[in-house]
Amino acid sequence: MPRRTACSPRSDRRERRVLPSARGDETALTTELERSPPTPVAWLPPSLGALHRDGVFVGLVVVLVALALAAPREIPRYPSRISWPTIATLAGLLLLTRGVEASGALQRAGRALIDLVRSERAAALGLIGASALLSMAITNDVALFIVVPLTLGMCRIAHLPAARLVVFEALAVNVGSALTPIGNPQNIFLWQRSGVPFAEFVSAMLPLVAVLAVALFALAAWAFPATPVRLRDERRASEFDMPLLVVSLGLYAPFLALADRHLAGWGLALVAVVSLALRPRLVRDVDWGLLLVFVLMFIDLRGLADLPAMRGWIASLALDLPKHLYAAGIVASQIVSNVPATIALGEYSGDWHTLAYAVNIGGFGVAIGSLANLIALRMLHERGAWLAFHLWSLPFLVIAAIAGYLILF
């Protein structure tokens, strides 16, 4: 089982102490102060200044250089490969989430939830269930922007395994979002392309989601012990910024409404202007590095999907056979993420049912399989989280692939 970890706010001065855990092993507790880490350039946002140490970012840059050298004529098309509405939506959610987090409300909510649960297992199952349910209605990435900050707030108050919790929340939103046509981008694409009624889509996905939900909760019950939740001995009362909380929460509804009407750019402008007027420092402290990673991912992954070799491989797979389509969807999702895989494979097959099973299952496994996985891991900001994710996600991919195959065939 992965090592237990604890989470705490980020900063540049750290005091490390080792405390015994409930199981007798050692847990590294990082107590961090309020300032952001120093960057090479004073005005540069901390998340951008630290990108040279980000393995995902460095890898994406290497792929980008390789693609540019292999096909230099494609460079002018790079901006068109980026889903700018997605980037605008993500930027707005980052700003709003940072506002709610900085208000101190999540720490208070976390304390209230800690008082309601009696064990680590109960806390984990509650958070996993909330993640899955939210993702069915508000998409998997938006659900993470709500649940992960709340989880980290709880971890600042009590000794809970932050990395493991966030990993299971990422798995949960991928399970829950598979049920509805509006749960994730690949479902939205397939629903709009196929034209099937909402209820028919849900009915087709229900067997898979039901099996995966049972498997996920069973795995979580084993992964999280029924030990009592222990509060931290030393904890500061968090300051509560009511005006910031009210404004941040108040902007969620208009922002999501504008994004739903394909006006995410205007929604981002609204949130950015208000944030700059109310708390300018919050804008600097947003994880802009995550946005840059997503920009590179759109360019790289769509570039890989457009390579003649990749298209030739897809064309040779006889995707008119459902079993071939199922396997191709899972494998392609592990290589170029499930949304680009859905778009690419959708050009060769009209079997939306099989393809929906394949690409939703393909969201498990490697982190790049689903953009929601990358969002969760970036929000966690903890060393060892990538290893912990794959220790749970790769076996779950095997379980999901077998379950999907038995249901379909």
C-alpha cells in the first residue's frame, strides 16, 4: 500500500518533523508558512518559475521540438490545435477556486466535516462518493476543482493521506462522469455526434458505471483503514475572508453559464477583472503552469494523432469490428489521452456505444489517459503523487477493461 502522506499549504520556508502514524510507520509532516516560493524573476508567478522542474512540462517541450523538426510546415497550425474555450474555462475555474481557498472557508468546512466522520475510511468513502456524484452533473474537471481543495483543507486539520485521497477522487470522477452525456468531454462529443437521447445514453453506460463504482468503493474500503481520524496537535486558526468568499462563490454561476453558452472567454474576463480589483495577489498565485501544460498537451497530442503513421495505424485496425474498436480506444487513450482518441477514432467508426466504453475506460491507467488525472495531480503538488496514482490506476484499468469487455461481448 502506498506510503501515507500529509498535506499542508505551500510556501518557501518549511519546517519538517516526523510523527508516528496510526500504524506505527513514519509520516512526513510539512508545516509551511504563507508566502509563495521564490522564483528566478520576482514578478514571475511561482508556478511558472518552477516549470523547469516539472517532468511533464519538460517532456511535452521535448515532444513539441520533435514534432516541429519532423513537420516544420505544421508550426503555423499549432494555435488552431488548442481548444481555447477549454483553456479559458480552466483559467476561470483556477481563479475562482483560488479565491475560495484563500478565503479560509475550506479549512472551516474541512473542520466541520472532520467532526462528522469517525474514521479515515468514512472520510475517504464520503469524499469519493461526492466526487463521483458531482462529476455526473458538472463534468469531471469541475468536480475536482470543488472536491480536491476541500480535501486538502481537511488534511491541514487532521492526519489524512492526502495523495491517496486525491488519487481515489480522480478515479471517482472518471467513473461517475462516464454515466452521463455531460459528464466529460468525450461523452459530450459522442452524444452530440450520435444524436441519441439523453436517457438512452445513460442507460447504455449504466452497467459499466455500476460495476466500476462497486469495484472502486471496494478498493477504497481496503485502501483506507477504519482507524479514528487524529487531529493535528499544532494548528493555527485560519483567517476567514468573507468578502472574498462571497465574491468567488457568486461568480461561479455566471461564469459556468457563460462557459455553457460557449462564451468562456467573456466569463474569464469577468472573473479576472473582479479578481484583480479585489485581491490582485490571487491572480499571481494561480497555477498558470497548469494552463501552459494543457496548451502544450493540445498541440502535442493532436500533432501525434495527425501523424501519417498514427492515422495509418488506426486505418489498419479494422475498426468496423467492435472488439478491435474497444481495444483501440483503450490503447489510444493511454498514448494521446481519451478526448483526442475519441475524436480520432470517431472518424472511422459510428459505434458510439463501444467507443464510449473504450475511451472512458482508457481514462484510467497512465495519468495522461484523462486530463482530469493531470488536474488532480497538479492541484495536489506533492512529491510521490505520480507514483501513488499509477499504483492504483493501472490495476484499476485492468479491472475496468475486463468488466467492459464482459458487458459488451
